[in-house]
Amino acid sequence: MLVLDGLSKRYGDTFAVADVSLEIPAGGFVGIIGRSGAGKSTLLRMVNRLAEPSAGRILVDGQDVTRLSGRRLHSWRADCAMIFQQFNLVGRLDVLTNVLLGRLQRTPGWRSLLKLWTHEEKAIALSALDQFDIAQVAAQRADSLSGGQQQRVAIARALVQEPRIILADEPIASLDPRNTKTVMDALLRINKHYGITVLCNLHSLDIARLYCDRLVGMAAGRVVFDGAPEALTDHVARDLYGLEAGEVMDAGPAPDTLPAALPQPALA
């Protein structure tokens, strides 16, 4: 259980996030929606401790994440993987090495610095790439891939961290409809078949309704909607987005029907 208790982030006299309290059971797929500047990205970055809260607490199974430091904070960041809009890959490195970077928190520093990855670690990384149909590009430079391929590499990197939670910050913002569907299907597969909690900032309401089992709407740093996708009516959406509502209510692609069982990578 992830609990946000009165979480706030203040910059001077302005609150980017103001007194947010949420309870998110393990295994959920939660979409965070709202206008640009609503506080969605700041909220996710606080959960990962990339941004320090000004007030409030973050609790995971009773552990106060806001008090962690040093190795315990590094361990939490391994348990709480981030996926960014701009992929955050090392373009000059090959795809396999980029995925293996997800193992840094679980690998001795001297060995990762010298790129002395074990056969088991390489097998884990290749298995993750195979899950998203991109194992064939493992030897290519990351910057030679399309945007959709790069985002799938970023998701594979997150998966090999063996996280409890994945935080995806606008992961499809720069993608075309075909790659949008591919990336969202990949996140849904991780959520359903590995039971990993996913918190995903999304711009398109229709994408959010299709893929998420719960939506949290933010405005001016505060939670103004929290419920099932079907409860987010067009009327509520227009109240949430105002003049932007027409831009975010385009029809999105339907997710793939997931098979009853999926071969899982041999994650340690």
C-alpha cells in the first residue's frame, strides 16, 4: 500500500502540490490527469524523492519514505522506477547496456563501472527486451531507435530494476498513435502480469479511461477527482480541463487483449 499523507511541494509562495492525500493499493494502474501545470509531474517526482516534499509523508507498507537517506533512499529508488517523457537513455550506448543500467542498484559499483555484467544479468535484460518485441535491436545504439522503441527500452530498463512501483511521467506525450498503443500495452502488461503498481501521468482522457483502473484528477496542485474511469463523465472532464477539454478527449486506441498467461522473464 502506497499512502500519500498531506503531501505538499512549495516553491516560494506557490504550491505546485497542495495537501494531497491518497491511498493506492498494491497492483493498481492509476492514471494521474489534469492540465499542464496541475502538479502531476511534481507529485510523481516526490514519490521517487527526486523532489523533496515541503510537507506531508509518503508511506509504503508503513515505512516512511520521506525519512529515508543514504543507502536506504537508493534502495527505495530501485523499488520505485521512473519512466520519463524523453526516455532518459544514454544515446551512444547500445540498447542492452541501457537496459542493464536498471541493475545498478543491485550490482557492485566497480563491476557496473567496468561493464562486467554477468551472463545472468545479460539474460535478464534480454528477456525484458523480448517481452516488448525489441530483443532484435539489443546491439544497436539507443539513439538509432524510433521514439516508440526508445520508450520500450526505458520500460525494459525499469522492469529489470525489479520495482514494486513504476512511475511513468507522460510516457506517450511525444509518440504517434501506433507507438502510443505499443507503449501503453507494455505498461498494462507489466501491471497485470507482474502485479507492479503503475502510476502514470497522462494527457489524453480517452487513453486514461481505456488503460487505467482508477483516475486521479489534479487542478492547481490539488486532487479534485478520484474514482473509477467510468465516473469521469464528459461533464466532469470539462470542469477539470476547461477550454482544454476538447484537446484531451480524442479517441484513443484500444488496448490489446492480454493472454491468460504470459511467459515471464527470469528476473532474479
